[in-house]
Amino acid sequence: MDVEGRARALRAEVNLLVEGAGALSREVSTIQGKIAELTAVETVVRDRSRQIADMRARRNKLLHDLDQVREGRFAARAAAAERINGDLNPRILVRVDRYAQYNDYVRALVEALRGSNLKYNDLSAAITEALSPSELVRLVEGRDFDALATAVGIPRDRAARVSGVLADSGLGEIAACDIEDDVRFMLLDGADYKDISQLSAGQRCTVILPIVLQHDDRVLIIDQPEDHIDNAFIADTLIKALRARAAQSQLIVSTHNANIPVLGEASLVIEMVSDGRQGTVQVCEPLEHPDAVGA
């Protein structure tokens, strides 16, 4: 009996071990399946990460190329302003401020931060003043919360929230924001320069007309410029601009002011008369011709 009892006990123990081994085998199979799934996911993640890195590299190259185009555009504008200033100083001053118009950048940030329970208007203004779009994208993608906090002047935890919201909303529109240069036109009024926005209509014409005259490669037709500008300006600025035009350029001026053709050394003077119904040419002679002098 003792032998049979021991045998039954051993068989029961063996059965338990077999059942345990089966459970372990099933658990091992389950774990192996999960490992295979994770391996597949890891492969997908690795491939996607590589694709994202490649796309970011291409994007950064395009943004770099775009910056080069903008750099060239600014250089051309600055050179044009310098050329105009050389011809028209000191009466007229043109200044080009690089990356001075933030409207599109602010709008993109406001839209990205809207609904985040952050004070997005104040944040957007602070970010645009401290960081360019490319700098902001670099900090957000690099999760550099400390640098973002330092640049914008906000706590690190708030910088982390801002970074998370921007990353979730997408950075494409922000990265491609066009921050335009600002061109300022100013007139010397007494001892100070005044921005064109502060000038009267006549003073604005005093600024714009000489700049228009810088287009040597175009035929210009100007109708009675004296209607909006005074004689002092005609003598000290307009005449200077007329004489500075290239010899091969053509300018046609309709005027009642004899100072313009005389001081401007017109090549040809044409006097028109009218009977009220039809206009005719009465004089068409070079400036030094007696008929032109008496016209």
C-alpha cells in the first residue's frame, strides 16, 4: 500500500509538472510572439525614423536654399537703397530693415497655440522677437526646453508645454513663414528725418518722384509734377534726379513750370496749344533754339 500510495503521489506530482511545463511552454510561445511583434514594430519605427530624418534633412536643405534666396533679395534691396541714397541724399533717405515684418510668423504661432490654455498672443509676440522660424523649429524638434526658456524669457516647464503644443500641431507652416524686410522712405524736414507715413501728400510726392526717376531702363511719363511739390524741391532735388538719369533713358514731362525743362536741360521742348477742341504742336525745338526759349 505504501508503494502504491507513493506511486500515485509521484504520478500526481509528475502530472503537475507536465501541466506546469505546458503552461510555461505556452507562456514562452506568447512571449516569443510578442517579441516578434515588437521586433517588427521596432523595424517599422526604425524605418519611419530614418524616413523622418531624411525628410527633415531635405526640408532643412530647402529652408537653407530659401534663406539664401531671401539673403540675396535683402542684399539687392540694400544695394538699391544705397544707390538711391547716394543719388538723393541728404534730402531723401531709404532704409531697408531685414526681417522686420512678422505678421505671417505671429499668425502661424497664434494658430498653432490656440486652444492650449496658454496666453498665445503674448507668447507669440515674445517668440517672434527672440527666435527666427528656423531657430524655433530646431529647438522644438530637439526638445531643448532650456534654450527655448532662456531665449523667450519663460519658465522651463512653460517652455516644455509650448514645445509640446507646437510639435503636436505641426511645424511645417511655421518653418516656411516668410518674414519680409521692411523698407522705410524718409524725408529730411528741418534737422530730422520723417517717415513717409508722417508726411503730407505733397511731401510724399517729394519722396516718391525722385525714386521713380531712378528707373533708368524705363520710359517715364510724368504729368505736371509741380502740382504736388514746391519750387524749392524742384530746384534742389527733382532737377538733380533728372540730370542723374542715364543719357540713353527717356523722360517725358508735361509741365507749366519753365524751371523743369530749363534747369533739367531738356533735349527737346514741345509747346502745345489748344482751341478748346483740338491740341496742336506750336513749338518743337531743342532747348537752346530761340523758339523754345520764348515758348
